[in-house]
Amino acid sequence: VDVNPNVSANYGITSIPAILFIKGGKIVDKQIGAVPKSILDKKIKANL
């Protein structure tokens, strides 16, 4: 966000941490903000 504001603006990132799941060049899911590891694990598995 601070280092390359153009990239964060293009993806609509306004806060960190931000994880975007991209398939075929399109955002299919995202996680904004800190969450427990179990939630991240579920999102990663769902988007593989």
C-alpha cells in the first residue's frame, strides 16, 4: 500500500493485511484484515 499505491488502488486495497485470490486474472476471493490461521487455511484450500 505504501510502497506501490497504484497497485493497491487498482485492486481496491485500502488496508493491510490484504490477501487476494486471483484465478484467470480475476479476483475470486479476498481476505482483508487479520484473521485466525484456521480461516486462512479454509480460504486457501477453497481457492486452490
